[in-house]
Amino acid sequence: MALKLAILDDYQNAALASADWKSLGTDIEITVFDQFISHDDEAVVTALAPFDILIAMRERTRFPAEVIDKLGSLKFLVTTGMRNAAIDMKAARAKGIDVCGTDMLPYPAAEHAVALIMDIYKKISKESRVMRDGGWQGYVSEGLNGKTLGVLGLGKLGARVAKFGQAMQMKVVAWSENLTSERCAEVGATYVSKEDLFRQSDVISIHLVLGDRSKGLVGKTELALMKPTAYLVNTSRGPIVDEAALIAALKEKRIAGAGLDVFDVEPLPIDHPLRDLDNAVLTGHTGYVVQELYDMVYGQAVENIKSWRAGKPERLLNTS
């Protein structure tokens, strides 16, 4: 009897062309879900109940214990990336379901943050709309040279963005809870307090992992410290920023604008107020979505399935 495999949340219909799925053999039936299923757990269970193997794209679909317990056919779950907070790993292990991951590329989200910064300052997407509507030179752009770039979190991604700022001859300042002056010196940034980062920066780029300490870290108080000419860029996770406070700040023009790739609820609802703000540049959590990454993660997903079927699962995440 054939195994049923589902590839989830393949919004661009890119998965099948990104790996050699035929190498799995003819006894695996593949179904691609190119639309988000639901935030409702029961709807997820209904849609995925027939499948033995699931390929999850990052944290787009949630797998809490209640969902895992009801997926009676599920035997193997692959997530892209080597961590996925949307999967209850212990619940999967309790049911004997192996969960395996894949490597991730270290640069796409940093590139996306830079792209949002450039769009915000150079009005690229706005000017493109003007041109398509038959116009010419609709906006006055701003220079980056001499501006202050604030980097919230100076890990691998934050360091890449900091180096971009230096290349643009910006002053780079940084803060995070455990950041040190020594680490800043390694990257060429200046360590400042959290308050000074928000006060001094002309643009702030967020590069933190979402957790108890970072959730809501950028709230009404922090936004109030920012210059009215300053911008906020978030390519990390939506809940790091108090979304309601940010919407209010943007509506009231208390900050100049924002570049956002991540949101509290994803996909972003059609009637969400952020969609109506002309000072927000929005992308749909595409910061990590590059073809090179798809080739790697889906290729490794195929490898994971082969190794699992051979009884030696690779990149196993729920070992206990």
C-alpha cells in the first residue's frame, strides 16, 4: 500500500521543482497544499488525516499535541529548519512519530532586511507604482549616508545587516539583553543601551529569536522613544513588536514608517489594518524564501524520508 505524503504551505508551487521527489519511488503518493489550510486545529486535522508523511515549511502550520494526537495515520514529520516552535516535539515522540529537520541558509533574512531598508529610504515600491500608473518622480527619497542604523540583536543575521550599514557609511549601534561591547567591537558596531538605541536610530532592524524575553520587547514605550523621522524593520517574528502599538504609531505618524515581513497572525488577514497604511512596506514572510534555500531544504527533506524508511532517520529533532 502506498504511503501518502503531503507537502504543506507551498505558496509558490515551488516544492516539486526544487527536489528529486521521483527518487522516492512509485509507492509514495504526493499531494501539494499550495494554500494555507487554517488556524483552526480541527480543520488541519480534517485536511491532513489521510497522510503518513508531512513536509512542513517552517512554522506556517501548527502541530500542537491536540493535532498530533488526532492524526492517526501520521508516521513521519519533516520540518524545514532545525527547530520549529509550532510542533510539539514531545507529543510526536510519545506517539512514535519521528520529526526531522533540515539545514537553513544563514543569509536570506539579512538580505531581506537590507532590501526593506533600501525600499523604505529609496521609495522603490512607491516609485514603481507611480511609473506603472503613468507618472514620473512621485517621491523624494532619502540618503543612508550618515544616518544611524540600530541593530536589535547582533547574531549572525544582525551582524550581516550591521556590515551593510557600514558599507553605506552609516553609524551602527546595537543592543540586546546579553550583548557585550566586545561582540559589538568584533562587528564594528557601538554598544548602546536599549533606550539609546531607540532614541538615536534613524532605522532599527530587528534580529532576535522569539521567546518569553523578546515577545512584546518593542512596545508603546520603545516606539515613543523613536524619532518621528525614524523607521522600524522587522524580519524576525511578528510578536516581538506590539502590533497594536505599532499600528497606532504608524497611523498617527509618530514614526515615519515600517518595513514588515512578519506578523502576529500569518498569513496576514485580508482586512488587517496594516494593509491600509501607506507608510508600511509589507512582504508576506518571504525573508527566508529564496530558490537556493528551497533547493536545499526540499532536497534534504527527500533525504530524510529515504533515511527514515531505511530505519536510520537523519537530522532527528525529537530524540526524547
